[in-house]
Amino acid sequence: MSQTHAADRLPLVALFGSPNSGKTSVFNALTGGREKVGNYPGVTVERSIGQLDLGDQTVQLVDVPGLYSLRAISEDEEVAREALFGPMRPDLLVFVLDAVNLERSLFLFSQAAESGVPVIGVLTMTDLAEKEGKSIDIDELTSELYAPVVKVIQHKGIGLTELKKCISAGLETCDFPSPKLGFPPIVEEAVDRLDERPDGPAERGDILRQLLSDAAEGPDEWLQAVHAERDQLFASGIQAKTIDAQTRYAWAGSIVRKVVTEKGQTSRAAAQKIDAILTHKFAGLIFFLSLMYIVFQSIYTLSGPLMDGIEAGIGWASDQVYPLLSGNDVLRSLVVDGIIGGVGAALVFLPQILILFFFIGVLEGTGYLARASFMMDRLLGWCGLNGRAFIPLL
């Protein structure tokens, strides 16, 4: 199957990937954009669009929200799914593979490869993976994914030129990856039979999704055929809702074992021990509450002298200007009470704001915000929020 873009628009290239995989950083490096970058889920909630110059042509590059699965369960994941399956389907997917969490990225890649859109891969976070003692065989990964993969260190500008060439080539060739996921033969046979029907979806991946989930949609005859095939799977002992995730994760794990070489386990083991404490349902909560107490106590303690200094400066400025405008009560009220007093009232809170964002930056840089979001997921669930709501609440 080939895909062409409309003559009245630029080719559309979509950046796809999991949260925290460096996707938005790649977008900024390619387009010169200044989109918000964070190492916690949910930063990119709306699609961001920029133009990318490939030399012989210009394309639109869209950075869609990060997601873990194409089966959307949140608003930002629905935005990402709509970007792939909506009316403005991309001409090419640039799939961001996180070298540190490669197995998780490959799970989503297996779904994106079935979308009917050409895909190329970009491997990020390789410098962090090397610090953990990991070495990834790019050529072997390319072979296993049936799609070209480019190694990029975006903040250093490494690999960007090669990535642009790969994007240009991908738009011309429109190659579709076809990784061998290893679904049981009975599942593949059921998909084959449904694929022969004229009333079903055109994409094989969509047929598989409808077969193995409760999201079947279409004419009544099609729905009956899907339910009949699903009943046969149940009768043979196949659990439709679990076989999909099990197969994809098994495939992703086998790829990781083939392409990743572990040079040392010390740093990774230490990180896992720290994570076990920080995300523990009791110890993690105690650490979180203690840290938040220290953060906010520090904000009020450190900002006190600065706020007092600003108030004193505003008072001094008012005292200096007040006698100079004694002949015009209206102007004096405007300048002293309105401009100096009004602006000063806002500036008084500036130290607290700056200190708060300093601490948020430190927590973000150390990766703790992602773990705090995980800890808050259960606590915020009672009111219909997930852990990511902790970030704007903070």
C-alpha cells in the first residue's frame, strides 16, 4: 500500500513515542521550536506543529502527546491517536525509541507499525543508556524492526542530519514495517478471514485491535463476524484481552535481548533500589510528604527577607514620588497607588514564585516528579484524577 499527501498541503510527518522519550526535544532540535520539555508524563497535551526544511522540500512536523498504547485511556492519549487515525493522517511516522526504556517503546512501536503509515525509528537517550552500561546494536535493531533506525543525541546535534535524510527517503519510498510479533496461529488465521471481508477496516492492525478488544465498530454483519471469531478464540482457550499485550511484550523483550548488551549492572541495580523506596506505598509516601514539607517550608523561609526587601523598596519609591506630584491628585493617585502600588503588589510574590519553580526544576531534573506522579495516582483516583494532575496542582 502506498500513501500520498494532498497536493494543496505540505507532507505531514508525525513524531510519535512514549512520554519522557525525548520526543519534544527532537522536535525542537529539528524545527528550532521552543516547546516545553519535561521528564514527567502529560507535558505535551496538544499537538505542536512546526516546519522542517529537508533541503529539497519542506514538510510539516507535528509533535503529538506521548502515550503508552494506541488504546487511548486519557485525553492526551486520545489526541495522539487522533493525530494518527484522524482525517489528517501523517505521510510518515518518526517513532522515537527510548534507549533507556527500549522494551516499553517497542510495545508502542508494534502497534504503530500496524497503522498503515510508513515508519522510521529514531533512537534517543543513548548517552544515558551508555552511562547505565547498555550498548545497542543499531543495525540489528533496524533488521528486527524492518524499519530504518537513526541514533540521535538531540541536545548535542548528533545524528540530526542523518535523521533528516532518513525522513526525506522515507517520504519517497513509503516503506511499511512488518515486524513478526508471533501471535498464535489461531489469531493470525482469524485476522486473515476478517481481512478478506469487504465490510471491515482496510488496515490489518485495526482488524487485530477490534478482534482482541471490545472496541469493534462497523456494520452489523462485520460486528457479528468479529464476535464469532472472538468466540472461537475463547473456545480454544485464548484470552483475547490479554493475548495482545502478552504477545507484544514478549516480542519487545526478545528484541531487547538481541540488540542490547549490558556492560555493567551496578548503576542500574542502584537505581532500581532507589526507585523501590521512592515508589513504595508507605516509605515512598512518607518521603513524598517530607519532601513537600521541606520544599514549601523553604519557599516561605527563603522568600521572607526578599519579600520584605521588595516591600521596603516599593515604600521608598512611593515616598520619593509622592511629594513630586503633590499638585495633581489624580496623577499622584495613578502613579503612586496604581502603578507603583499595583506593580509592587505583584512583585512582592515574585521571590516565592521563583523559588518554587527552582525546586520544581530540581525535582524535574532528578526525575522525581515522574515518581511523585506515580505515587499520587492512587491518592487522586478517588476524585477522578490521575497522578499527572499532581504537577499542575503543585
